[in-house]
Amino acid sequence: MAPPATTRWRAIVSMIVMLLLIIPSVAIYCDEDDCYDLLGVSQSATQSEIKKAYYKLSLKFHPDKNPDPESKKQFVKVANAYEILKDESTRGQYDYAIAHPEEVFYNAARYYHAYYGHKTDTRAVLVGLLLILSAFQYLNQWTRYHQAVDMVKKTPAYKNRLRALEFERSGGATNKKKGHKQLDKKVDEDLDKELELQITGAEKPSVWELLGVRLILLPYTIGKLLVLEIQYKTSYLLLGRCLLPDAKFT
């Protein structure tokens, strides 16, 4: 039996995405070119052969030696290829990316770690990660809160409570001009404030509940707990000595 049309289309889209991703996993090193081809050497070339090929091409395409505008671009490509292949570590990563192009994210992670990892302060990376996670957390909580408020406002209980509050505010008088569909805006705002305190499971987001803020305040929280623990034990010992002066406490 032939697979459903939806399944076939998903398979086709997946293949296209994989093909688009496989190319960048190798292209991040020398763009669309092959690093070995740029230097005119084979993949089994020795470091000495790679070095000689680079010096030869650098003299050929150096802007001071060759006024052709295209030579400058080629010189940059050759220099980049040499930077990758002259180091055994990065050359091994490049060879692995050629042999395993399907491991897109792994190859990309190794590349960026090798070329940019040492240039970035780890503390800055952690702070940035905390900020991003905290922002997503806040947006998620804010979205959940507003969705919960909108759902509550559609319930008959909310509408009845709104009418009762308006009736209470007006002293029992009915405003015929507005009717039930045009309730007092001030009453609606007051009831919204009441809702903020009553919705459980989707509370209004607070900055103090964010992951980043909690981690920053973690030393303070631990210190506060230790102080409370010391105060509790001290009070317990003092109370015990007052009630049982002859007893021994540890």
C-alpha cells in the first residue's frame, strides 16, 4: 500500500532540509570550495607539501604581486584554507566533516568551538545564556497568564461577578443607557486586579521568579536559610534550658 500523501511530502521536505544542512557543515570551513583543492594538494598531503603549496600560491595571488582584483579574493581563500590545514587539530575536524557530512550540528559545533571558543569569555557566555533563558521564561509565563485571563473573562461566573460589582458600586441603581453589554470600565479594571490574585497555575510573571535572578540571589537565599536555621536551633536550646534546666542538650 502506498504511503499517504502527507507522509510522502514530509519525507521529501526532510530530505531537502537535510541536503541544505549537509552542505553548510563542510562549507563553513572554506565556503563552497574544497580546502585541499584551493591549495592544489590531495587529502593525503603532508604538512610540508601543504606549506610549500601555500607559499607558492600566496606569492602568485598576493595583492602586492598581482594587481588583478580577483587575485585578492583568491588570496584570502588560499590563506583561509592554509589556516585550516596547517593545524593537525582543525585539519582532522575538516577531514571528519568531509567523511561525515550528515553530522551537521556536531561538525558546526566543533568548528565554532575551535575558532571562536577561545575568544569568548566563558562567564559572558553563561550570562548571555541565563538572559536568553530568563527572557523565554518570562514571555512564556506572560503568555500563559493572559491566556488564562482571557479564558476566565469568557466564563459566566466572571460576567456575573462583574455585574454584581457594578450593581454594588452604583448602590443598586441600574444604568439604562449602558445596559448589560456596556459595563463600567472602572469596575472591569477593578475586577481584573482581583483576578490577578485568584488565578492559580498561571500567575502573573514576576522578575524575582526568573531563573537568572534566582541564580544571582542564590548565595543570599542560602545565607538566609542558614541564619534561620541558626536562629531556630538557638531558640530551641534556650527554650529547652529554661524549661528543663537540668537536661543536657547537644
